[in-house]
Amino acid sequence: MIKVPLTALAAGSEEGEDLSPEVGDSVVLENVEGELVGLDGDHAHVDLKTANGEPLEYVEHDDKEIEKDSEEDVLRAMAAEKDEEEGY
């Protein structure tokens, strides 16, 4: 699995603001660059380096960690929204 900065996945809304995808959304990686590191018959092994100009990072797939991060992100977003409503 690769770790991609959200800035590489942000898309413009009709109002012109950047919108980041949320968990469960489909995303398209455009302008992906990598390095050919090996050949296996008719197949190439490619080490991905960047997507949309942002560096990629390979990470181990851990559902519990992703779920934890997602829950924390949701709670932070809710707190920030509440703070904004309260004028902070």
C-alpha cells in the first residue's frame, strides 16, 4: 500500500475550492511517476515515486491503524467545526 499526501488527491469544486476525498471515496492518481526496478518476463516491476508531484511512501497495510487515524480525523474535524460555530 502507498501513503499519498491529501494535497495530491484534492480536486476542485464548482466553487473553485480544493476538496479532499474522504474514507471510502474512489480516487484517481494522475501523473504517477516511478522507477523501473526489474523485469519478469512480460511484466515490469515499478517503484512508484510521486503522484501529481507529491512524494509517495510505502507502508504496511494495517486496518486497525487506518481506522484509528480515520476516527481521530473525524473527531478533530468535528471539534474544529464546533469551534468555528462558537467563534473560536
